[in-house]
Amino acid sequence: MQTILHHNGSGVNAYTKTLKNREVHRAITLHPVKDHRQMYRIHSYFKNLRIQELRERSLDLHRDIASAMGALKVPPEDVADYILPGDVPLFPAKVGEPDYLGNNSILGAPIDMNRYKSNTVDDIVTFDFISKSLYSSSHANPKRRIEGPLKEALDDVIREVMEIINAPSRQRGRVIDFNELLYGYTRLQPLHGADHVLDLLLKYRRYRGRKMTAAVRRHAYLQQSFTGMEIRELPMGDPPPFEDPDILDKTETNPSPVDYEDFDESKPQQPDSFLDFGRFGVREALESGLMKLQNLPKVLKWGSDDFEEYSVYDRRINFILPLSGRQETFGRFMKNYEEIVLMTNEAVSLIVVDYLDPNNPLDYQNTESLINFYLDKYGKDIKLVAMGTESFSRGAALTEGLKLCSGDDLVFFIDVDMMFNFDSLRRIRIHTVKYNQVYFPIVFSQYNPEVVTGDDYNKLLGDDPEEETAEDVIDEIMEEPKTEKELINLKYTKEIGNDYGYFRQYGFGILAIYKCDFERVGGFDLTIKGWGMEDVQMFETLIHSNLTVFRTADSSLVHIFHSVACDKNLERAQFLMCLGTKASTYGSDKHMAYYMMNHPDLLWPEDNKDKAEEEAQKALQDKEVEQKKIEAEKKAAAEKAAAEKAAAEKAAAEKAAAEKAAAEKAAAEKAAAEKAAAEKAASEKAASEKAAAEKAAAEKAAAEKAALPKAATVKAAANKTSTAKSITVKVSTEKVAANKTSVEKTAADKAKQKAEADDKEDVENDEELEEDKVNSSKNKNDKSVKEKVADEKVEADEGEKSGAR
């Protein structure tokens, strides 16, 4: 139900926030609105709602036409040329004509959740479940919070549904209010539209008749269809804004149309306008309101041809690069810059603002040397701003670089980790419009290469990796040949995908802007030191300015991965932003999911406590077994070493003994040789002595012979005496020898007799023993014979007695 007046008590901030709320939609009058800009904003918002309503009516008519043509069995391809009775064409205007009503095959498609059927399983768009959170089967993070765009879309859909439900509330005397979304399903088909299934908790209030209030629950099946694509061309260039001093004189003589006009006043239509919807005055309303604002893009000023379009691709881009240390990374950037800019005719200049890194002081001189090398080699525009030992501040560095540019220069703030190509330069020139538009590209940031290629992050443990198929190899071989420029462009193009990185939507450090526009918004906040925050502040400043902020994903700008070190001395907001960046660049949700599944102990430490204890116990036992094994191996090694040592000692002892024996043998042989030599010498001496004795005896004999006659008598007497004496001694000696021989013979005879007696006794003993054995055996046989005779006698007596009986 509508209200006559809605009062906003926010003062100067009245209706500056979102207008998408129930009170604003139901109000007939809004109060207070004291700013003409807010008046235009509110008026434009409600005109857009009117446009949306007319589009919905147009869709309903297209569906009715399609349904009628189906009933008439008219083929869908013939509907556009169908002729009604009376030779009236159903669609008089054709494609490209001002009054063209649209393609009925698209706009007239019936409302049906299954009207678009997928050809393959991969083409099926699944529903996401909505509750307090958003649940998706196709997303790497199955449960997540409801994103802002989806939440806003659901609010818009529910508000429209409630307006449709309450449209006849006055006639029926009741109002139904939305209370809560219990749950729902939603999916987005990019080519066709959005489907919603919502379970709504509503409040039914009857104010006519018997008043009552009750809670009701309803299911809503909703479908938002996309219409055909519309394309418009934007002129690349605008005159300076009205407050620019260079054109103040012109604005005084030719004042801008700031007088308010009646929004509903009809004006001659221009049939080529993209906002023509019959005679509803939409174009006139928007144009009238837009003329009252300053710094609007020229494309929104219809029928104005007083501007000149100037060349886009010849604009010079001034790269401004802050740098502190990181010589190796800067060398990689300069190699990229050399092949894209220095070796070609691209209109690009480079300004490097270099700070001294206390941790790497040599990088400061190396940077200057590298820049001088490229200056000497190519002679193109490269400038160096040496900041020395000043504390690094990215905002201050970019501001210093801007001082070397003129007001009309196009500047591009870039980081040393960025990689760019020819497409990047083209987009910078196209998307940056002086006085009108700045370009914040959404760059692609690479993940940690160790995570991207690591098995622990890309598959479950035990799974086999997918191998490259023959078709993939053939596709690579069959590529068309490329030009040299295309090859260079391809060299500085990275593979884009969820497995390799992500588009850094929250990053605002890469910016293309004209220096004059940068100065108009006030520049950077130079009080910010260290890492981050200056780009966020600049983005917010530009958002609140009259400049259009253009953001789009740019796959040609790639941020090469590098590890992030967050300084704990940073401000809290900067430190938290740094930690967020560090976490985001580590890997994707899928990588983290695989890692968690491969390491479940990180997810469920309590549930796996017993298992962890068992594993710890097992590990301890394994460690003990391993320790025992190591000790046994050490013991065996020690025993082996001892055995080897003993064997070595034994071998040494044997060797020593052998050497000693050899020495002793040598000594014995030497002694024997010496003895033999001595004996030989003694023999020779005896022989010589014998010879001498014989000689002496001969001489003596000769002497004796000579003295023989003289001593014959003496000798004869002596011989006689000696002979008698010798005979006496000889007789005595022979008698003693005969006695000794007789005694020895007597003892031998006695021993022989004793031995013969002993042998005879032994023989007799043996004969007696043998005789005893024979007698014993004979007695035994006699006894057996006697016992046998007695037994036979007994048996005979018993036989006789038996016979007598």
C-alpha cells in the first residue's frame, strides 16, 4: 500500500544511500530533497523503474505473440515475416530500423525452467542452494557466504514479486508483507537468464471486514530472461570540463544548458537513440537531467557533433615504476620492456623512481647501470629518479614520477612484478579517456608455482596423473604460423585459469589516468608510508569524483608470483591487507581442498586423536625397532671389526713367527755353515798337524834310526821291561773283562729264563681257562640230557598209570 509522504530524517544525507527499499517504492512524496543532484538521481531511478516495467510488458506481448503463432502452427522462423489479415505485417520494422520491436524467437520464449536443454553433461547449469549461506556443487568452496551481487539481485527479485502480489491489495482489502526467505534455489545461465525457486515466509494482513493477521508460506518460481544484445559506439575524446581555466571564457559566452526543464516535455525524437521506447519521453528525461551535470561523457549528449575525435593508438603512455631493491625482478621487467617497447615503435616512456634498499645496497647502483645500458643501446626515453635513503612510499614515488610529465600526458602506474604485452598497451589507450574516464585493470595474479605443480595440491594421494592425449599434441602441431609480433606477444602471455591464478578484484595499484585528472582529484595521500592503502584511497577518491572508473579483467596484465613478507611494524589496516594478499596468492580453493583431503589431521584433529596416538605409538615402536636394528648393526659391525682385528693380529703374529722361524732357520743354517767351516778348519788343522806330526815322526824316526845303534841296548832292555809290564796289565785287563762278560751272560740267562717261565705260565693259564669253558659247556649239556631223560621218564610213568586205569 502506498504512503502519501515519506520523511527521511538524515538531513543533508537524505536519499544519498540506496533507493532500493520498500518505503521509497511505496511513497508518493519524498521529503526532504534539497540538492538538485539528488533530485536528478531519484528522478532517474524511478524512470529506470518505468523502463523496466515497459520492458516486462514488451516481454509479455512477445510471449503472447509466440503462443498465438504456435497455435496457428506458424514456424518460428516465419514469425518475423508473418502477415495478418488485411495485409498488415505483424512486425512492420525490420532489424536495424528505428521501430524494430526485437527478435520474437528470443523475447517470446515461454517461461519454462527447462526450455533450454543441454546437449552434454558439462553444459548443464546446476542450481545453487540458498539458506543462511550459499551451497554450490560446482564451486571449489561448496559452502560460502552469499555474495553481494547475488544478495542484491535476490532483494530486487523479492521486491518485484511483492509489488506484483500487492498490486490488487486495494481492491481485495489486504496487504501481504515479506518476512523472511527460508530457503531457495538459484542458477544463472549466461546466455539465457536467471532462474529462482524461493520459499518465502509472508505476513498476511486483512484491513477490510474481519481484520486478521496470519503468517503464510509460499513458493515462488521465477525466471529472468535476457533480451537481445545491444551495441553502441563510444566516441574517444571529450572537451575539457567546464571548470577548466582554459575554456572559462568560452563557457561565459556560451553558457552550458543548466536551466531546469520539464522532464515530461516532449521533444523531437532521434530515431537512432538506443533508449527509444515509443513516445515515453525516456530519452528526453535522461538528456535533460544529464545536461545539468558537469564532466559527463560526450556519448550521453545526443545530437552533439561539435567535438573532434582524435587518434587513440598514437597516444604516448608514460610508465611510472616505483622500485626499492629487487634487482633480479627489475632485470626481468626490463627484458619485457625491451621486447615490447624498445625493439618496436610503441609510443611508451619509462620513469623509474628508485629507493635505496638497506638490505640490498648494491641493487641501487645496479639499477642505474642497467638503465644506462638500455639508454646506450636504444637511445629511447628512460628516466631515473634517485630517491636515495628516503623511506619507501609508493604514493610518494608515483607523485615524484608524475613531476616529469606534462598535464596532458597519459600515465600508467605499474609494479615491477607485472608482465605486459601489446594488448595491454592497446587497452590502456582505449579505456582511458581524458576528463572522462580512468582505467583500473583487474590484473591476473599467479599462484605459488610450487602449489600449482605440486601433487599434494592437485590430486588425491595414490591417483595417477592425467597424461597428454594425442589430440592435444596434434592441436599444438597444427597451429597456424604467427608473425614476429604475435610470437613476442605470445611470449609474454600466461595461461589463464582457476588452477594458475585469480583476477585480483581488490587490487587497485595498477592505474591508467591522465595527469590533469590525477591532479584534479587531489593526488595521493602522502602521509601513508610503507606497503598498501594508497591505492585504495585513490580508488575511493576517484569513485566519489565526476570521473568514470572503468574496471575490467585484463588477461594481458599478469602479476608474477613472489613471496610476500608482511612487516609487523605496518599500520594494522595495512598489515591485515598484506596478510590477505599473502593468503590469496598462495593457491586456489581447489588446491587447498586437495591439501586438506590429503592431510585430514588438519581438519579433524580431535576425531583423529586416537588414531594419532596409535600412529605415534606405532612410530615410537618403529623407532625402537629401528634403534634396535641400528644397535644390532653397530654390534655386528663392532664384532666384525674385532674379528677382523683379531685376524689381522693373528696374521701379523703368524707373519712374525714365520719371519722369526725364517730368521732362526737362517741363523741355524748360518751356525751350521759356521760349524761346517769350523770343522773343516779343524779338519784341515788336524790334517796339517797330522802331517806335521808325521813329518816330526819321520824326522824322529830318522833321528832314532840314526841313534839306533847307540840306544839299541837301552831300548832292548826297556822293551823287555815294558813287555813284561804290558803282559801283566793285559792279563789283568782280560781277566776283568772275562768276569764282566760272565756276569752279564749270567744276568741275560736269568732274564731269559724268567721270560720263558712267564710265557709258559700264561699258556698254562689259557689252557686251564679253555678247559673250564669246555667243562662248563659239557656239564650244561649233561644236565640238559639228564633233565630231558627225567621228563621222558615221567611222561612214560604217567602213560603207564593211565593205561593201568
